[in-house]
Amino acid sequence: MAKVKRLKPRNPVATAAIMRKGGVHEKSGSSKRQQSKQQLRKLLDNVKAGSSGLDFVRSSWIRLNFIH
């Protein structure tokens, strides 16, 4: 008869820590910072181009708050 290889018992505390990482997927903090920097650069470019920049701020605020 062939030997049956037994699996090592798992630590339930360690697996619970791994499972806590799950949940709602969100953007990371660095991703949010990068996005805000890009928006600031666009706003500054619009202001330099001659527009007031208020339209860009308004459209960005609407996009950030209502599309999610």
C-alpha cells in the first residue's frame, strides 16, 4: 500500500489575518495623491491658458463625487 502524505495542520490565526485583507477595492493613497496632483496641473494649465479655471474645478468636483 502507498504511503498517504498528510498535510500539515494550518494555523487558524494566521489564515484569519490573510482573510482580513479582502473587501471593497479602493484606490490606494498614492493613487489618490497622484490623481489630485494631475488635476492641479490641469487646473494650472487652464489658468495659464486664459480661462478662470472654475469650470474645470466644478467639472472635476462633480466627476469625483457623483460617478463613484
